[in-house]
Amino acid sequence: MSFERVQEKLNILADAAKYDVSCSSSGSNRTNTNKGLGNASASGICHTYTEDGRCVSLLKILLTNHCIFDCAYCVTRKSNDIKRAAFKVQEVVDLTINFYRRNYIEGLFLSSGIFKSADYTMERLVAVAKKLRLEENFNGYIHLKSIPGASDELMREAGLYADRLSVNIEIPTEKGLKLLAPDKNRADFIKPMIKVKNEIIQYKKEKKLIKSTPKYAPGGQSTQMIVGASGENDMQIMYTSNYFYKNFNLKRVYYSGYVPISYDTRLPQIGTPVPMLRENRLYQTDWLLRFYGFNIEEILNEKHQHLDLDIDPKLGWALRNLHEYPIDVNKADKHMLARIPGLGMKSVYKILKARRYRELNWDHLKAIGVSLNRAQYFLICASNKFESRDLTAEKIKGLILQNSTSKYTSMLSNQLNLFG
Amino acid sequence: METTLVYDASFDGFLTAVFTAFEMKLKTVKIVPKQRFQQPLFGDSETVYTNQEKANRVWAGLKKKLSTDEARRFYYAFLSEKTSVEDTLYNAIVYVFAATTNVGSNYTNKYILEIAKLTKNVGREKHRMEAFVRFKLTKDGIYFANIEPDFNVLPLIKRHFEKRYADQKWLIYDLKRKYGIYYDLEKVAIITLELGADFDPTKTSAAIFAEVELEFQQLWNNYFKSTNIASRKNMKLHIQHVPKRYWKYLSEKSVV
């Protein structure tokens, strides 16, 4: 392995892969067999964090940034004038093993630009995973990208070696896709997803009958959407996301605020700030759907096509539905408790446990860790002190914002800054 | 009158001390590890000699009274090495043994709550060490790492590394507590090292480490830089996740 050459390739191909947000190494519990190398920890481990605060858990690289497609939003698009490079299969294997042995990483996340054809590319990705598993006896985490348009046979093989497979749909709407990536179509993205979904179901079923059935993509599937590149609204993004969760049993949908990388007039110009706050609100909504029992229609609908930027989506829902409140924390069931703004699921479970021993009052709630600044207007507890004024939604929002600080405050302020 | 029991700083030693306190029916007890012991002005002191059998009896008693997880917390809290954590543990043990039902999760008891908090701190440090250990390959083919964790977590991370790196020799050394764990492809043993005065744990000296070692560190540092998105810079979050006190042994954070 020539050190200089590999170093140059690593710089180019890690830089090109960084816009993929997913870095999770959790959800798989592959054990170390036959005194081999590595295992996958079910909770995942973040070995370090970059200066942008994102976790580094996997060696995230492209096999190559040569690409036959010309998607406007992508750094590796054909028409972009950048340095191109390609790893050899053995180089990726060596890097992964040596990084892993030094406890730098949990495993490999391998993606790629599409060269020659979808199948040709997918075959190379599978070859890396296969080599790691069979020749190096590597049991760490492997995340492979499913290349849109890859054949069913390759996808089946990929799942046998990888812990997670993902296809990035990138653009939430078909219209946006037509505009920004005219030579791609939605069906190509969906085809490998369906195959993997069906295989996962199939293997799980067989596993129940025959213990020795091999694992098939135990970490499931995920996808990613770019936010703020093609002018879509929050409702379109979240409905697409919901559709994918429901129909393809996805483990995760990631939202990636668009980082401007091109002077293409169809896209936000270089220098436009990354929509991080919006990205944050989308993730909050995603959590409300997956863990808090909310329905997508409750949060986003024809009347409310955008999420509020100044308040979180749960508070937003609460303010639109004041008739549901106040909720009695000593009586309400789990689903209603989860709807109190300022209460996370951890607090909800603590409350459910604690109230078996005694009725809870404000002090108990505070000790448990409830954010009372938001919660106080929406609940009653074992105390005769509670919000008795008949406040309007506007008024409550004002009171809450007055008493809270956010790192995004400067972004929200629409007052003129005299000296800035 | 208060009696001070001095033990050898091991967990079994502490449990033996608890046994002794019960056996002697002592009313007020202080349990102190020998390195923290100072002859008290008033009151007696007594040295406790670790006795495996006595320790096992106390531990078995705790396990009978508590769930597995609750008993484990006593061990975790002990490893925090906080000043007078022994007294917190002793008081909690008295409370647990006196109760007729399982009170291991009754957080209204201040000792139980304190133990839960310490467990959380120690658990976090354990997880950090599983992430922040950086092995360097020596000339003898051993993957070596030095750490200085806030708490004594080597006994807790042993299993993780044993399971994961089953096909390579490795050694994790705690510079603060001056002992390490060494895996020789068969089993993990506790060892102590004579590190020469000229050994600099933040450097990768060519005399000790393999030739390729620096190359891989450089590749890793390069990767770390390339994978960062500059326009999303957020140093506050970065430092929250990787506190500065850990930087000196993380090759990607220390300037080579």
C-alpha cells in the first residue's frame, strides 16, 4: 500500500462522502466469531466528533467520485471540475482493518459515484464487504450504499455482508428530481429498497424456523433527503418521509440541510447559510412521529404547510389545540403525557414510575427534569398552584419565548441590528 | 465513638470492611482506603485485611436483596473513587439490609440517589474510554494505548475490548492509577509497567512503535479533517462531546 497515494485518495474521497449524514453504528449486534476481529455494539460508539459537532463512528468514504450522472446538488456530478480518484478494493479493506485495529472506528460506510453502470458499481461495493467478512474475518459494522438500479441478485448478496443498506432519495419531490437530476428517476431508487425490505422480512421469518439462517442487513435500511435545495415545503418533506417509513420499514430517514456547493442557478447560491434550524425542526417532527405517537396530519397539513421556526413542533401543536389541555400528570395515560410540551419520553416514563408511590407536585416534576418553562401552561399536578389565567395561544407563546434562550435566537430576530 | 476501618482500596477489601462493621456491631463507622487514611484525633481505627469469603457473603447478600442492575450500581459507584464514597455505600447497604422489601430504586433515600448518580458518571466514563482508546502498534506487535480516565474504569472496559479485539495482542494502561490490562490472545491480565522517565505518552517514538504507526495516525488525522464540514462549524458542540481533557491522547486532536 503506497502511503502517499492512499493519503491523497483518502482526502478526496472522504471529503466527497461527508455530505452523507448517516453515521450510526447502532442497531446491529453481530458477535465476534472464531476469535476474529471486531463485533458490532448494539448501542453504537462514537469514536470522535468533528468540529461541526457531528459524530465520527464509521470510516465514511466513496469508492470513487467518478460519476456518470450530473445531479445539480451533488459535488461529484459529472460536470463539476474537481479532482477524481478511485480506491482499489484492497486499499479500502486495508484502511478499514488498520483503522479498526487502532480503535478509531466502528466499521466502514462505503458509498460511491456511479461509474460504467449501476451493477458494475454495486458489484465493487459488495466485493469490499465480502472480502472484509470472509477473508479478514471482520465482524465490525458495515454500511453499504444501495446503488439505484442495481440488480436484485446483487442487493441480496449485499445484505448478507452489510449491517445496513441505504439509498438516498435526496430530493423529496419528483418535480424537484426532474429539475435537478433529469437523468434519474424515482423508480430506480425504490427498486433496491423494495428488494431489501422483502429480503429482511423473508430472512427474519426463516430465522424463526431455522436458527442457523444468516443475518440479513440486521441494521435495517435508511435514506436521506436534502433540505432547502429544490424549494419544497416542510409538509412535502415530512409526507415523503412518512411514506418511506410506512412502506419500506425504514430504520431512519436523515435530513441534510443543503450546503451550497455550486453556482448553478437552479440552486441556492454559494454563501447562502445552511438551513440548520429548519433541519432541526424536521428532526423534531421525525421524533414526534416515531416515538411520541403523533400523526403526520396533526403536525403538518394543508393549513400548516410549514413548521414554526421559533417554537418546536410539539409546542406548535399544543398551541393550536389548547382545548386538549391542561393534562393531569397524575392521571393521564402515556400518550397524553407525551403531548405535554417540555416533557420528553424519558420524563414520561419517570413520571409513570414515580406516580405509583405518590402524587407528584411541581417539585417532583422539576427534580425529574421536566422543562417547566414550557410545561407549566399545559399541565396540572398535586398542587393548588397552576396557570389559572385564561391565556390565548399568542400570549402563552410570548411568555415562553420571553423566558427561553436558544442558540438560534440571532437567526430568528427580525429586529434591525444597529451596530452589527 | 466513631470507628475508622482502613482497607486496602480493593472492592473486596471494602466489602470485608462492611462485614467487619456488621460483625463488630459498630454504631458509627467510617471506611477509608489506606492511602487516604489519617490517624483521627478522637475515636479508634482498625485495619481490615481483605477476606474473600467475607466479601463474597456481603455481595451475595446484596444480590439477594436487589436486582442485578441495582447491585451492579454499588460496584460502579465504588469505582468512582470519590472521597467518602465508602460511607455512602455503607449507609446504603445498611438501609438495604434493614428493609423488608427491595428498596434499591427508592430515590427518595439520599444514599440510593447518590449511588445512582455516581453510576451514571462512571458509566459515561466507561463508554468514553471505549470510544477514546487509541491503540498504537509497537515494534513487538502489541497494540498499546494509554489513558487517564476520571474514574477507575479499566475493570469495566475489559470485557468490551476482550470480545472485540480477540485476534490481536493489546494493552491499555491507566497512567493515573499506574496499572494496565494486557491481552495475550488467551486471557486478560492485570499488569504494571516500568515506564522510563523519557517515555512521553503523547508522542509516538520511533524507538518503541512500528514504522507504519505514524503513517496510519497521519491517515486518520487527515480523514478527521476531510470529513468535517466547515460551513457547519460548531465548536461548542464539539467540545461538549470531546472535552478538552481527553485531547492529549487523541491523535486527531493533538498536533503531531
